[in-house]
Amino acid sequence: MTAAQVPSSGQLLYTINDVTALTRISRSTIYEHIAAGRLKVVRIGRAVRITRGELERWISDLEERGGDDIA
């Protein structure tokens, strides 16, 4: 994703690709956090989206725990 394709931090809903571009975390790691229930998603039909508030909460939780706890 180029700089022109990086999503705006003012968006309400993010795709998984948006989250990877914003956080520089791999898709597989994002999906692991979703599967573990640490990152909640909104499903609209088959589309998976993450709200801005949930993304901020998840990052804050990671900061408080001192990082990722996926084995």
C-alpha cells in the first residue's frame, strides 16, 4: 500500500487491509487477535470491519500489557 493508499485515521470503519496499513502489523496477526476475541469486529454481510474506537481500545490494551501475547 502506498502513502496515497494509507487510510485516513478519521474513518469510522476500517477493513483488515486498512488496519494493517495503519499499524504495520501483519494480516495473520490481526486475524489471530480477532479469533482470540481481543479485537472485536463488525460484520456487514460478509464484510469484516473494525471500528475506529475498537482499534484505539485494542492498541491501548496492547500498550498496557506491554505487547502482544500470542504464542
